Amino acid sequence: MKRNWYPAALTVLTLGTIAAYLVNLSANGWANSFYAAAVQAGSENWEAFLFGSLDSANAITVDKPPAALWLMALSARVFGFSSFSMLLPQVLLAGVSVLLIVHSTRMGLRSHVGTGIEKAAALGAGALFAVSPVAALMFRFNNPDALLVTLMVGAVVATQHALRAVNSRRSGTSSGTGRSGTAPTTRTVALWLVLAGVCLGLGFLTKQFQVLLIVPGLALAWVLFARTSWPRRLLWLLVPIASMVLSAGWWIALVELTPADSRPYVGGSQTNSFLELTFGYNGFGRLTGNETGSVGGGGGGGWGETGLTRLFTGSFGQQVSWFLPTALFLLVVTAVLLILAEAARRRAVPAVTDGDGSDTTDRGSLGAAVLIWGGWLIVTGLVLSMMNGIVHEYYTVALIPAIAVVIALGIGILLSRSGIVSRLLLAVAWALTGAWQFVVSSEMTGIPEALRWSVLVVSVIGAVVLIATAHRRFGTAITSALVAAAIIAGAAIPAQLSVRTIAGTTQGSIVTIAGTGSGMGGGPGGGGMPRGGGGMGGLLSGSEPSDELTRLLAEDASDYTWVAAATGANQAAGYQLALEEPVMAIGGFNGTDPSPTL
């Protein structure tokens, strides 16, 4: 029974996450009506499905590629179009993400720490992801971010498997020794690299360039930790590049090569070009703020101040920074320990290891994991911090997997090492978590003072006890129990916010977690622009027609290609969802696209 605890715990964590995220799901209604209208269109018309059209008559597309819409539209075709059927795939993606995060953490720690620590740390990573309030927000919403995050984690796991396969081939541990094992292992490496590229390609078809933020870490990990010759390492990189290009390029070619009068207008572009959308409005424009067709503020204006403090302050910090300082601290600690261990190995000092596992040196799994996930955290964090163009608080959900895994890797390594230094570092991480959460929560609404102070006091006392026990022979069990208590205490405030976010209603184009104290959005139950109005002339919120107008427009609706037209996609979406008939969105999302033309 004792040996079987891990599968049971993983099952409870995964199904528990899905079950929790399913609670009150339909209360979100159409969530983001912009994407809901596109899902409705795709569930009724295959051309709209293929191109990501906002309406089933194919006037104009959404301003993103359609991969995320495909999942929701397929669900709507199977179960009928409703709020629940649309959001169900998003919730299931949360469960998939938990499984992938747990698996990635185990692969990184395997052979570097004891099996018990490896499993516990991996489950901890999955739990941290699940209780993060911005994850509870976006994996119950119909924006593309849920699928994007899942595909990014999938690319990481596939790369880790490819590294394991190529390094096993080098050491002769995968399929035996000798030439007979070479071909099967080569195929295994190739298949995993192809899968990594496919995940990246589909990620591009989900939210374009954002998926590429993890590529530097993936590429560096492969180049530095693949145990093969340098020319082979570089040649192997062509495999995921080719599969990424093919898995995304077919759709891009379809759009660009199809005559403009035979497909819907590319929403978000000024020239009816997906490439322009990719490099302009959704590409470099997000970094520079020069976004033709955008409405609202630019850098330092409507989208907030740029800088390294963006993710730690204001509404951005309230979404994502609960464990961010701890993750950065443990990333530095883990990197230093790995460097010291490698230096000791090169001096042939066997006493210094990465843990108490069976191997005494890093075969690449831990170093690669730290580089991949640390690279994800740093690169994505810097880009979100420095964006001068359109940026929303919920974009920070892309940081949550990296934060969770980096913390798990750091704790796993420190738990596997004895001595006062490791205990001191764990204590600092615990105290840092509690103190920072106390600060961030002070600017939010609906968090009981008793909870805030309890988290702070428990973190300080726990850190002191953790240091005190290092002087006595309490063993790893006591330390592990204290660390488990630290994780539970540190998750209390984020979990409370997640519960409130789930219990509330999340609708609109710009959404934030429950309790957000400043910034665009907010609101009592999860946040969003208020219905029927909101800034920018009401362009960011849907508009529902009156019952009388609905009946009037529904009369003889079958005689018309579009039963109505409205300026701005959200205005049109509100009418379309109420009428269940195509409504033309004049000017696309912002009302500034030159569509339609006379």
C-alpha cells in the first residue's frame, strides 16, 4: 500500500483540479464574447472553423490564429453549443497541464534525489500550479492562453525525453549496448524532437510569437546537455525546427495563398495579411507599442508602466507574484549548487553530488530542467515586464508552470542535501514566501486580516524551527514535514483567491482574479470590464440586444447573409450570441480594420 501512494496522489491531484475548475463553470456565461462568437461560428460552419471566423458567414476572423478555437468548437459540435461545452476543454487542459508539470519535475530530479523526494516535489509543483489564482482564472475562460500554456509545457516535456533518449544512447542504458540499439534510440530521439516542434508549431497557431519565448531555454539545454558530438547536436536542432515550421506553416500558407475574396478578412491586420498581423499588431507592436489599428494606451499609458517591477506591483503583481520571489531565489540557489557540483566533479571529488540518488554526477536531466524552466521564467518575465504595447494582467498565466517547477526543483535539491546551509536556504525561501504574500495581499480586497497574519507568523516561526532542527539529528523526515507545512501555508492566500475566482463570474475582454485592487478590470467575482460599457467606447465588452430587438432581427433572418452589423467585434458578438445568427463585425475587434470595404 505504501508503494502505491504516488499514483493515488497524482490521480487525486489531477481529478481534483479538474473537479474544482468545473465548479460554477457556467456562471462565466460566454466569458469573452469575442471568442465565444467565433466558437459558435466554428461549430456551425467548417470554413469558419478552419479560418477562425467571428461569424459563420465568414466576414472577418478573430485577431489570433484559430487553434484554441478548434478545441472549443469541436466540443460544441459534440455536446451542442453552450457555455459549459465551450469552456470544458479549457478545464481539461488544466488537468493535462498538471500531469505534464508533475512529469517534467520528476524527469528533472530523477537520479539526483531520493525517490520519495522526487515524487513529493513533483506533486508539489502540480499543486502550486493548480492553486495559482491566475491559472484558475484562465483555465476556466475561453481565451487562447490555456491551450498555449499546455502546449508550451508539452514542448518542454518532449525535449526532456529527447535529451534522456540521446544521453541513454550515449551511455548505452536505453536499449542495451552495441550497435543493435542505435537505430531504435535514434528514432526515439527524432520522434520526441518532432513532438516538441509540433507543440511549438501548434502553440504558434494559438498565440503566435509568445510560444517562442521558451525556445531559448530549450535550444540551450539541448546544445549544452545532449551527449553527442557538437555537429550532431546542431543537426538534431533541425528536426524540431522543421516540425514546428510544418505544423504551423500549412495553415499560414493556406491563409496567405487563398484569394482574399475566397476567405474571411484577417482580423487585426490592416492589409488582410496574416503575416502582417504576426509581425505587426501581435508581434513587434506588442514590444514597441507601435500597433496600427490599436485603441487605448501605449507604453506607460493605458497599458501601465514598463520595468522590472511590473510583475511585482499593482494588478500584475496581484495575479502572479505570490511565489515569484521564491522561485527566483531558488533558481539562483539551484544554479549555484549545480555549478559547484560540476566543478567538484571535474576535480574528481566524488563527495559532492546533486543529491542522494543513485548517480553521483549530473547526466543532464537536472541541469537541462533548470536551464529550460529557468529560461522560461526569465525570458517570459522580462518580455512581460518590458512590453510597451498591449499587455494584460492575465498574460502572466504563462509564468505559472515555470514558477511551480523551479520551486519544486529547488526544494527537491535542498531537501536531498544535509547540513545547516541547506536548511538555512529552505528557511529563507519559506520566510520570503510568507513575507511577500503578506505585502501583496495588503493591497487586495476580501482577504481576511487573520489569514494574512497567520501566513506571515507561520512562515517566520516555521523558518526558525527549520533552522533549529538542523543542529540536531531529526533527519529528512522532519525537514520534509516542515517543508510540506511551508507549502500548505504558502498556498493559503492564493488558494483563497482561487476559490473566490471560481465562485464568482468572469466575463469580458480584460479579466483579473478576484480581489484585484487596481488596474483595468477587477470586480467582485473574478474580474472583467463591466458588461454593456467599459472603456474605449464600449469596444471591449459585449452588447446584448433587447428582447424586442432580438425578435425583430430574428424575423426572416434566413433571408439574409448577416442579420445585422455592428462596429467592433464585441458589439457584434453580443448580438450574434443572442440571435444565433451571423452578425457582421465592422472593423474587427477594435473597429479599426478596413473591413468591409465598398
